Amino acid sequence: DNFFNIVDTVSIAPFYVQLIMGSGGLSRLLTLLRPTLRLMKVSRNFSGFELLLRSIVVAIPQLPVPLFLLMMICILFGSIMWHLEGDDSIPVSDDNPFGTIPRSMWFAIVTVSTVGYGDQSPSTDAGKIVAAIMIVVGVLYLAMPLGIVGNAFSAAWDARHEIAVLSDVRKRMKLLGIDAVTFDHAFAAVDTDQSGTIEGEEMGLLLQSLGAGSLSNSQIRNLVQLVDEDDDGGVSRSELAKAVLHPREYIISERMRRERQAREIEIRRSLTAARRDAEQLPDYSGALRRNSRMSTDPSRRGSAQSNLPPIDEKPE
């Protein structure tokens, strides 16, 4: 919702910017962007837009690999094209379109992406052969990023009903004012085995308490698979908080979780240190048992105290 509030603000900003600063520079840019921003306002009522954004977000961690490969391809083929087509004796012009490596890299990225503007073209036979190789490499290369984004969107489309449930829960929690603390208490209430994760029935009870309504067993299973990021078969508090809490409340929830973990670690360290100190103390149990037996024998009662190990007296 905050994102669309920003869109609303920016969409009306050009009028005031133009009123204050005139019709040049930033005002002109914002005026040109106004139709696009107003169309983005309409997207809040279009459920497919959320699926598209989700698929892009899911695909982003996988895209650096093909982008790095694209950079290597452009540098490699750009250098080769500059070597075959470039001429250092004349300046860069229409007669020498490959006069520098950056211009040759521009030709490489346009060719590999199968755009082909036509502003540059090789003139030598060797350059044409390399350009043909780039075209084939480009067709094969594009299958990688398109497949990543396409698979992410297909997965988001298959889970569209579950995504809609999470979106409704998120909106209802914001409407009811359920914050990170309330969510933490609700999660602890349904986590009956205190394992830190919830599964099918517990997941359904929690979502119903948060306003998701009645859910079938198949929907609950799909929701668990959708939210379970580490694929351990259960949903942790952090995973569910990331899915249903507002980003600001999620940050607060994560801060609370880290503070709780820090306190638990500190308690364990204190207990370990106390246990270690207890193990280093002298063991008087054997001497005390012997003294107990001696106390029953009058003839040995006088020598009972001599069996105790010496204890250093502290100066007053």
C-alpha cells in the first residue's frame, strides 16, 4: 500500500513542479512520466500485476549468472570485432564503426540480444563469420534468462490462489492493527509442540485466526510449500512473518527474534559457565560420607574431622 501511495504522490507532483519551476528540466521529465504513473495506479486493482512482481522478485537472485555471462560474451566478441574490423589510423565514423572496443561491444550486445539495430555491420568476411556466431550464441543465450523468468511466473501463476490468501491476510492484519508482537503471540499459541515451526493443521488454525477464512487441506499444503523457503516441511515464525506482515512490522518482528535469540544464547552461556565452575570445586562428598559413618562409631568419632581436606581460611 505504501508503494501505491508513493505512485499517487509522484503522479500529481508534475503539476506542482511545473507550477513552481516552469516547463523545463525535471518538470518536463515528470510530465512525460505522468501517463505511466497514472496507469500504475490502476494496477492496484489488477491481481495479475502482483503475480508479475512476485515472479520478478523470485527470479532476481538467479539473474546475476546470465548477466555475468552476457558481460563476458560482449567483452569477448567486442574485442574480436574490434580486432577484425577496427582501424586505428582513422577516427571513429560511419566508415569506421568499430573504431573502439566500446563501440564494438555495443554491436556485440545488440547482436546477442537479437535486436539488431543495423547502425553497425561488419565489412570483412572474418567479421561476418564472427557476427553469425554471435547471432547463434545470442539465440542460445536468451533461453537462459527467459526460462528463469518464465518458470518463476509459471510457479506464481500456479500458486495464485494461495498468494491471494496471503494478500488478504496481510490486508486484514493491517486493517485490524495486528503488529509484530500480536503476531508473535498468535504463532506461539498455535505452536503447541513448541518446535518453532508449524505445519498443516497449525498453519490452518493460525491463518483462520488472522482472517483467512476456511481453508481446505490442499490449500493449506500449498500454502506451506509456498511459504516454506528452506523446504524443511514446516513454516517457521520468520518465514510466515515475511509472508503476511507489513515490511515495517516484519523488520520489528525480526529484531524481536534476534533479541530473543541473543538472550537465549546469553542464558546458555551463563549456565555453561556456572556448570564449569561447579565442576572445578573440590569434591567433599566422599569425606562427608566417611565422617557420617565415623560419627556412629564412638571410638572413631574423634578422628572424623581429620579426614576432611584442608580448607584455606579467608582473612577477615
